[in-house]
Amino acid sequence: VTVSMRDFAGLENVDAATAAALMNFSYYLACGNTDDAYKSVKGVSSKGVWESMAKMCVKTGRLDVAQKCLGQMQHAQGAAALRECEEPQEQARLAIVATHLNMTKEAEHLYTACERWDLLNTLHQSNGEWEKAIGIAKSKDRIHLRTTYFNYAQHLEALGNVQEALRHYELSETARTEAPRLLCSLGDYDELENYISQAQDAKLYRWYAQYLESKQQLDAAANAYRKAEDWLSLVRIACFYKDVEKAMQICHESGDKAACYHLGRHFEQEGEIKKAIHYFASAGRVQHALRLAQQNNMENDLMSLALSSTPSNMNQAARYYEQNEQFARAVTLYQKAGNVSRALELCFKAELFDSLRKIADDLNADCDPEVLARCAEFFMQHEQHDKAVHLLSISKQFERAVDLCCEHNVKVTDDMAERMTPDKAAMEATSRANLLLRMAKLCKKQGSFQLACKKFTQAGDKVKAMKCLLKCGDTEKIAFFAGTARQPEIYVLAANYMQSLDWHNDPEIMKQIITFYSKAKAYDKLSAFYDACAQVEIDEYRDYEKAVGALRESHKFLVKSNGTTDQVSELDLRISLVERFAEARRLAKTDADKMVQCCQELLQEEDIEAAVRVGDVYAQLVEHYITQQDNVKAHKVIEQMRQRQIILSPYLDKELVEQVYAAVGEPVPREENENAVDEVGDDIDEEIRSEEGDD
């Protein structure tokens, strides 16, 4: 049995010369020698042989030789298709040749190999293989899925399969136009109505309503328009029937702007201007409403419409009022539209002072300087100085604004002060500083101390700024300002202020006082402060040991401050006396006799009062004798205190004194301060009795 090779199928009956030429062609082609392969078959004239060679080229992937074979075959259509093909993949172009040689399987393989699923989809469609085409579109070529469905629907329509065609039109999402076209072309209007009812699509209902309207079936068309929610068309039909009430009801229920606009045009044509304006406004077509209001001199409606409209419409309405010399309304609209300059011009022209005052509150630096100056001049003439200052400030006339404030004592607020403060680049440094100083002095005079502090600081006078801040009494701000200013005088001012506070009960304040005096190197003041600390310890707490420590610190800083010899000597004496008494207090527990001796020696000192409270020394002796149950000696010491006119109550408890006098059998003496209190009480009682007698 003779079996032909694949490459020579269909060439079994050729002559020997042709067979030899084909053998050489196949051999040279397999070797890649295209020129010799083409020369070996150049003398062959049979179209069948050239077709077989073209197929051989498709199978071997030789596009260049296949193109020559198509030319020899005189296959004009295939050659033209290959020449016009602009696909970048060679396999795709080779598939074009295979398609024209009826090599469908080879074309499919070539498209698959180069992954040109779109061309493979088209090939299946051309061959009527719709299931394969849809399968490729679903899995590989989804971008052409709807196109594939549409092409298949057209194919089914041509075959008369209406239901399947409609289903595939739906899948291609073209049913809104294709389904009515198909059913109308078949004249199946009942099926068309059923299809639209089942689809429940607003656009289909609208198309169907238009179709019915074209057939003069207006009631049915209105029903379809309602299902499509096409309110404009419903109003149009209602107006055609002169059923205005129904049209108004539709507009009210739907709120559709297009429907309201159509009804407004209808009322305009009918001469019902009020209603037309209302529905134009409801439709958002305010310009039409304004036009009607102007044409018919409906000024109240025009004003309300313009105020709720755009700036351009406001300007248009304002020009209308201006032409009709209704300047107040024109000013209101110009202002609301942002045309402040024109509004102010009208205010000056028509002397609308109330409107001018309202506009002035909204003026800013972007306005025309001349306009601002005119407004300021107006307010100065009418003695509204605060508004004039505001306008002068935003028009950069800072000196005039400050002059006006000083001249008429205008209350300077924080915002006003900021507006009157020029930028550093806007004014020469010296002039700016002088201006700020004047403003600061005015704020200080008005009691705005924090604002005055800020302006003094901006002017560079931090000392005066600190003095203003001290009057505010804000300790936290004072401490912060002193820390940032870093000037000795300011440190001293802050520390002096803090000494007026309850510093002996607040360690933080005491620490700040010491820190500020130290930073200012004010050693004399620091020495005085430690002296005051020592005195507080003595007077308030009778803590002489702490007092000694404070006095030593005072002595250290007094020496640093180059204090006089007399001052240092006096402080040395005080320290010595306080140390002796502190030592005596310590001896009370260990050597009582020594303590008594020290106290008696201290009482003999001439300058004891300058350092130690004599009452504390006597009290120490009294407490010792009472502890020893020697009431006689305790009584003797108390009598010595009375002889030196020392009030007992700050040093000795009343019960303790009564106990001593009771032990020695003597009455407790009354002190001078108690007598004074009794006398005052008696005087008050006498005054009360006299007033009651007068009544």
C-alpha cells in the first residue's frame, strides 16, 4: 500500500520532473535555504502544486515562502488579506494564510499559540461555531463577550429564532434598542407590549410611551410615561389637554425640575406670570423668573428671587433697582453679590447711612483704599470712632488710627490692636516702634495690661512690658516672660513681685525668687530675701535653726554684693545671737542648767531684740520651770515679761499662765490688749443703745 507523505498529499499523480522539484523544495526548505527552495520550483506552473507548497509553508511556519506561493497561485484575496494584516505576531499573520487555504485547524492552533483569543473568537464566529466563540469570549476574551452575544443574536434573528435572539440581545445589553426594533419589524406588537411589561425598564417604557404617543394613543402613552417616571412628558401631555391642575399636581409630587420648567413656560404663554415665576424658581431657572419679574414690575418677587440666586443674577437685579432709584434694595443686592465698591458708592450717593454701617462691618483689606478712606471719613464725621479706626487699620493708615484712638480714647481690643500693628517690612523700624509705644501706653491707660505688655514687647521695651504684666497678677505669665526676656532688671521685677505672694508656703515660688535674683546678680536683694526668710522662720514657726541657715545665706550674698562693714558686722552679731539661742533650745533636753544660763546671758545683751524675740527667750525659761514644777520661778519670769511690757499670748498659752498664777495664789493679770478690746466692745454697745433710743 502506497501512503503519501503529509507534505505531498494530493500530488501523487504529478510527473517525475515535478516530483523531483517538490523533493528539492522540501529539502531546501527544511535546511532553511529559502532561495534555493524557491529556485527548485520556479519552473512549476500547476496551481495545485503551488497550493500544496503554500500549505506546506503554513505547517512549517515559513510565512515568507507562503506569501510567494499565494502569488503564484494567483490567490488575490489571500494575498491582499496578508498584505493588509498589521498584526505584530508572525503566527497570527500565518493564521490568515491558513484561513484562506481552508486550514481551519491549523489556524486555530496558530491563534492559540500566539494567544490571540480575539482573532480565534472571530474565526469561530466566521465558521458558525458559536458555542466555541462564546466559550472563548467567556474564558479568554471577555472584552468582546457582549459583541459576541450581539453577533450571535443577529445570527439567530436571521434564522428566525426570535426568543433566543431576544435573550442574547439582553446578554449583550442592547435589548433596549434591538428588542423593540426586532418585534416591530415582525409586526408582533402584543409580544412587544408583553416584553416591555416583563422587562420593567424605565427606558423601554419611555420608548414605548413615545411610540404610543406617535400613534395618538395619549392615555396609554401617559400610563407608560408614569411607569417610566418621565414627569416632563406627563406634564407636557397634561398641558396639551389643558389639564393644568393635574400638571401642577405632578410637579408638586415629583419635584422634577424639567417638568416644573415646562409648566412655567406654559403659564408664561397663558399670561399667568405669578405661577410662571413660581415654577421657574422651582425648576432652578431663576434667570427666567427674574426676567418675568422685571418685565412685569413685580419688585417684591424680584427681591426674594435675587437674594436666593447667584451673584450674577443679584447684580442684574441690583442694576434694575438702581435704574428705578430703589437704592436701598440695590445696595443690599450689590453687597450680597460681593460688589462692595458699587454698594458703597450708592450709599454715599443716596446717603444711606444705616446700610453703610452694615457694610463697614464686612469690609477687608481687599477693598479699594479710596473707598475705605471715604468710609472712615464718614464715620469720623459722625463720631463713630471705633468703626473709623477699624477702617483706617485695614486700609494701612496705622498712624491715623492710633491718633484717633488716643484723641477719643477708643477702647482698643485685641483684634483692633493686631490690625493697627504694621508688618516689619511695611514701616521703618523707628517709626514702627514709636507707633507701638503709643498704642501700648493707651492700652495701659485703659487697663488692658496684657495687651499693653504685648505691644511694649513688640516695640522692644521689655521693662515696661514687664511692669504692665505685673499689674495683671498672672504669676505664670510673669515667670515665663522673665525667663524669655533674660534681662537683669526684668528678673528683679519678677522676683520683687513674687515676694508679695505666699512664698513661704509655696516652695516653687521661693525657688523662682532665688533663681531670678541669682540670674540678675542682685546679691543685695538676695541677701535681703534670705534675711526675710530667717525672720519668717522666727516669727511664724520659732524655728531658730532654720533661721540660722537663712541668715548665713544672707551673709554670703551680702559679702558678694560688697555690703558695708557696718552691715556685715551687724549681720554677724545677729547670726551669733540666733545661734546662741538655737544652741540653748537644743540644751533644754541635755543640760537644762546650761540652757538657763545661756538664756539669762542673752537677756542681758543690749542688741538681743535685733536678732531674737525676747518673748521666745522668756517663754523657753517659763516652759523649763513648769516642766520642773517650779511655779514660783515661772511666775517670776512671767512678771519680768510683764515689766518689759511683753504681751504674753503670742508666747505662752493662756491655760499655762492661769496654771502658774493659780499655783502661787495670785489672780491672773489682765493684759493691755484685752482692756482695749473690752473698751471697744463697750463703745459699740453704747452706740447700739443710742441708735435704738433714736428710733
